[in-house]
Amino acid sequence: MVKNERSSVVFPALKNSITNLSMRIKYYKLSNICSYMSILLFGILFFITIGGCTTTEETVEAEPEIPIKKKGLFRQEIDGGKNSVYVIEETQGNKRILRVLLQRGDLKSNLIHPIDSPNFVIAVPLQDATSKILTLKTAAFELSLKLNIDQLLSRYLSPERFNVSVIINWDKKLLQEVQLKNIPLDTDLSKTQAVVDDELDEEAGITESAKRDHELKEALKSVQISVLLDNTLPETQEQFLLKLIPAQEFFNTERGDTVTVERTSFPKPFSDSIAPYEEQIVRRKLTELLMKYVAKTDFVVNVKFSLIESNEKQEDSPPSASNIKMEINLLLDDTVLPEIDDFLKEAVPLAVNFDESRGDTLAIIRKTFPERSADSISPEQRTALKDYRTKILEAFQTGDYVSGLEWAAKGLRVAVKRSDKIFILKMKGSLHFLLEEKEEALETWEHVQRLDPDDEEVRQMLNNLE
């Protein structure tokens, strides 16, 4: 009985516990499902939000695009389009670009240049024969201009006394346009580089066509010419150059061309003198003058130039015709007649540009020259001297004293040995005496006595004359 009651109580309680447990399990499952649903819902909302933003951006970009307008500016092609150049201007609203399409064989390039201002410049990197040819042409143009100026100045100055430098400022925009217009698309790129270089050098040589290249002249921005002059050139030459160069056809003052002249001391190629070329000219003139009256073995000419000190000039004085002064020294053998000295003092200033006011000086020095050896006298000289002596004696004997003086003058220019000179001088004095030219005879015999004080014959003739 008791046992049945316990069972009736325990089993219903156990049944309720099982029921409660099953209810809790269902609740937990439902809770988990709700949690998963919440996470899933949150994730869906998150991706929707992200997706909504992306969709909005794509909607903005998907607005209608502004059409691009294209305009062809330049076109050139050969070999069926294997080598070609296209220049296209593309406009999209306020945005403008320049597209340059280059193709040379297998080499292709697509260059895009934005046009930001009216002064926009196209820079086409042509790393081949085209850019080299243009560079050589501009260099040849500059060199030809320099050579033109060199030839111009050489008409008035010695080439060793000046140096010309030419710098051309190119308009890059116009120069690039010249480059695009003159691309040699028919250049055979299959040739070796050496052959191409030779052809380019020939094409870019200094020719008349290069000098008159109209397109290159149009690309000139300005020309700067600098002339370096030797200090020895006069100031008048400097002022002349400052007027000469601007008067040429290539010079344009309005364009901004300039010419400057500077001075420096040029190195002397074969002399320590500051003016070796002037020395050569003056020495040659004096030598030609002296050889007409004096044997070439009986004189020495020395010419030296020096700068005129700046403090010797007045500040406001006009430009001088010369910056140098001249010092002339003539060394004569003592056998030369004294009358030559007076003659040279008058003849030398007339033969050269002698100006005593600027400091030029002339000095005549007498010395006894050493006797030349017999071996240094040529057979022709011996024969000529013997002939002159014979003709002088014949003129003395026949009374043709004037012709005798002429032969004596010729003999003195040929005679080398001192004894021969003294003999001819003695005969010359006697001929003057016979022509009753006593002053000339006295001067000649006195000169012989100075050369040979022991000559009794001359002493006796002087005593008779006195």
C-alpha cells in the first residue's frame, strides 16, 4: 500500500521534471536560433549599408562623360605606315592634351602632353637620328655664323689677334616645331651606325643651305657675340668692331642681339714681344730699305714694341690709333759710310709708321763686325767683286768717274772682307776728288783713316787735300 503511494508521488514528479527539462532545452535552442538570427541580420544590414555606399559611388561615376574632341595637327608617314608621326589635339571640356604618336619600325611611343598655358612647349624625346640631325644642324648654324664673323674681322685684323665666340639662344617652342617638321622618316635604320653617322655629318656640314636655313633663323631668340682682342690693338679698332658687327645682316638689335669686346694679353707663338706681327712687318721694311744701300752682312735690325702706359694718356682724350710704341735699333758695321746714318734718320720714319710723339725711338749703333771666313764667300760673290774692282779701275783710267762711283757703290754691297771694303772706299774717295767733290772725298778718306789708321797713302791724300 505504502509502496504504491510512493510510486504515485514519485512518477508524476519525475514526469514533470522531464517535461521541464525538455522545455528548457527547447528554450535554449530557440535562444541560440535567435542569437544566430540577430548576428545574421546584423551582417546583412552591414553589407547592405556597404553595398548602398558603393552603389552610390558607382552611380556618381556613371554620369554621362564629356565627349572628347580630336583634331589632327600634323601627320606624316612612309613605307605604308611603318614610319609615321601623328600629332593630335584632344579637347575634353576645359582639359586639353596633345597626343604625339611615333612609330619607327618596331619602335612605338604614345606621348601625352597636357596643355596648361599658351606658352606650352612640346618636348619630344626622339632618341635617334632625328634629334642628332637637328642638334648637328643647330651646331653647324652657330659655327657657320662664327666663321662668317671670323672672315669679316680677318679683313681688318690679324687672325692671331682676336677670338670670336657666338652663343645663340633658341626659342625652344619654335625649335621643337622645326624638329617635328623635319623628321627624316625615310632614314634607313638598317644601316650601321657608322654609316648613318657619316651621312649625318655630311648633311649637317657647314654649307650655304645651312647658313640660309630660314626655319632655323625663325627659331632664333637672340645672338650673343663676344670678341676678345689683344691688348696691343688700338682703341680705334675696338670702336670700329662695335660698329662693324651690328651693321651685318644677321644682327638684329630689336631681337636682343648683343656684341661685347674684351681685352687680354694673347700668348705669343714665336716671340717674347707683345706685338710679334708688327715687329715682323717693320723689320722686313727696314731690311728692304737698308739692303738698297748697305751690304746685308753689314747691318742688324732690331725692333721692339711695348705698351703705352695708361697714365700717359689723358682721361678725356680721344681713342688712340695705337696702344704700343716702337723702339728701333740699327747696328751697322763700322765700314759703312757715315753718310748712311744721316740718310737712315730721315728715311726710316718715312718707311715705317714712326711717331715720335707716342714714344717711338730710333738709335743707330756702330760696331766692328767680325771678319767672315773665306769659306763663307760664295764663288759668285768672288767673281762679282773681282769684276767690280776691274770696272772701277777702268773708269778711273778712262776718266768715266761717275760710272766709277756707281761701280764702287755696287762693290761695297758685295764686298765681305774688310780689306776689300777699304780698297773700294779709297777708290771712291779718289773718284770724288777727281770730280772736284772735295767734301765727299774728305769724308770718305777720313772714314778710311778711322778704319785703318796706318794707311800712309790715305794720310798723304788727306794732307794734300788740306
